Amino acid sequence: MTRHQRTIKNPFEVEGIGLHEGKAVRVIVRPGKPDTGCVFVRSDLPDSDPIPARLSEVAETARRTTLGKPAGTAVHTVEHLLAALHALHVDNLEVELDASELPGLDGSARPWFDLLTKAGVVDQKATAKVLRIERPVCVELEGATLMALPSDTDGLQLSYTLDYQQLGLAPQYVEIRLPGTDIARDVAPARTFVFASEIDALRDAGFGKGADEHNTLILEPSDNGLPAAANLRFHDEPARHKLLDLLGDLYLVGAELQGRIVATKSGHKAHHALVRRLVSEMEAGETSGRITRPTGMDIREISELLPHRYPFLLVDRVLELEGYRRAVGIKNVTVNEPFFVGHFPEQPIMPGVLILEALAQLAGTLLLRRMEYTGKLPVLWAIDKVKLRRSVVPGDQLRLEVEATKVRDTMGRVECLAKVNEHVAAEAQMVFTLVDAG
């Protein structure tokens, strides 16, 4: 099952107060180009890098999903917007905001649904990524359980079991299907909630500075196990909101999920752990060739773009190209590599500088795809924040990931990461200048 990528037709603006930071914020949402994903831009920090809605940007913060660096450039409480994007299959978007947290609005995802729908959701020519769950994946964390299971039917089925019996709330169960369930009607209106007994502790911890009775459901203890709160939108509104959070966090996989997700008592931390496992499964499938992307390049196409040749061409295949922003490639490390003759033949280890060179070549491939760089040659200008974390030996397969964070005129800054299986082998930040090839 495949589909086209999607974005919005028209930009829109919204203002409000952040649920936890309590600060006023103005948001401008614009259409995104194919293969760029959902990207957050902090207009109040003009020199900061854009923050993509991707697993690699997730910061471990409680009671919300934060992207970026909590002590620096970050965007807090993105899960309600991401849930709306997930349900509407919106892949590419630019979200500009002038504070550190998205507005809480009414505490649900319904306002985002309304704004996105009014802006118009349109197809793009590029094909969306699809991850079909082929084998069970289980996460158990701090009393929560999440299982990702294969399914014989197309689409995604989500179920959530909420259990707060210790706080006087009987277990609740809710299930949805995509496609099938009317998310805008049945899930999106469910508001964030808090138990009255938690409020003081949360406020002391710095949470809920912008929360009030208009955007937060306050639950009182109940003798009958039913949620005791005024103006409930659903009898099981807490469980529906938890499922909404799960839907938003799953957007960080970066692909259309096909399968079944079963969640019990889970929150954002457990959701992110499951996303991490699913992304690892997807990366393993890409590296092994089980999952292919229409945007990849074989060695012939790489050789047409890069000037490097044997024995110094260190990228065997480009698995994925996301526009002009990100590329993923592989380097198969064999015992026949010429550098193993002298480094070190009795205990061969791939030189760290060659891992960095492989990353630089993939970055060059990404930069040279821009039409204005035709006839140019990417030259490594500077390298910073280098970390060599593990040895790479014959038989390893290096997964190379590069992301252009800033490209201006003939200069480009690229974040680089090399992995073997799930383990980081090397990382660095590189700056390139593009010069005339002649």
C-alpha cells in the first residue's frame, strides 16, 4: 500500500498560550516541499537550526514530547499537532513559532484538525514512506507495555488501555483504525487531563503554567470508578487523549505504519522507546535491501555525480534522499579493503578518518543534487565535534546519515552520523564550500 506525500495548500496562523511554559506564542504554518518532513523553526532565535519532527530530535522530558535541546533550541508539546498530521497523512510542513512551546489551545488536537482542514490538504508527486510491521516488537518500561504486531489488513490499528485505579479511575479501553475511524470526531477532541491530587506537585516541578479549566480536564477521585469532571466530551475521554498522544508520538517514525499497536498504561517515554525500536527495524530493512526507496542511487549514479574513484570511493549505495536536506547511504566494509593492508593487518580496523571521508562523500552527493551546484565540486572546509565511538572491522556495514542544516550560497553545514547496526561508530559536523569543478 503506497500513497503520495501530502502538505497543506494554504498557510495559516494561530496564537495561544503554552500549556506548560505558560508563554504567549504565535505560530505560522506553511506548506512544505516534498521529502522535507515537518520542520519547526524558532523565529525568536534567528541563528538556530530548524528542528525536524524526527526521532533523533526527541529530548527526554516528562509529560510532553519535546524536540531539540531542552536547555537550548527546542520546541515543547508537539504531540497534539503531530497527532493531527498523522491522522490527516500530512508529511511536509514548516511550522514557525516565536516561543519555545506550541499553544495548548483547548488542550486537544481538534483545533489543529480544524486549521489544517481549512488550509486544505493536497497531494504531492513524491511517494510516502511505508513501514509494514513484519515481526512483533515489544517494549516494557516502568509498568507500561507497548506491542507492535503484524496485521493481515492494510492500515494501522491502535488500541490503548488506561489504568489509574490507584487514583479512583476504573480501566478504560479505546481502539481506532486508520483508515476507518473518524479521528476528528472521535479522538481529536479529547483533552489533556490531570488528577486534582497531582496539581501542586506538577506546578512545583514547573509544569502546567498555562493550564486552566478551559484547556485541561481536572479529574477528582470517584467512588464508582468513573471520571469525575465537569463537561466531559466522552465518558472515556482520558483514554482517548492517551491514544491521541500515542498517535502523535508515532508520527516520529517518519513513515506510514502498517500493522497493529497495542498500548497499556503508556506515556511519552514508552512511546518514544517503541518509536526507537520501529525506526531501528526500518533502518535494518533499508540496509539489508528488504525495504527500498524510489529516491536511492546505485554505484553507477553515484560515480556520475562524485569525482572519486576506486580505491577512494567510499559510498556503495545511497538508500534514501529526502529532498536536498537528508541522505542515507551504506559502505560495505570487507577484508579486501586496500587500507587494511597497513591498518592493522593482524587486527584490521577501518581508519576513523576514512569513516569521516565516507560521510563527507555522501554529504557531497546531497549538496550536488541542487541544480545551482551543477559544475561545482564540494570541498570540505571545516570539521568539528568529531567523536569516534567504536571500531569498524571487516564484515561491518556502515550506515551513513547526513543532514544539511544550513545551505547558503556556496556554503553548506552538514550533521553526519555513521552507525553499525544500532551502534554509533562516528559523528561529526562538517562545513563545505562549493567551487568550480574546472
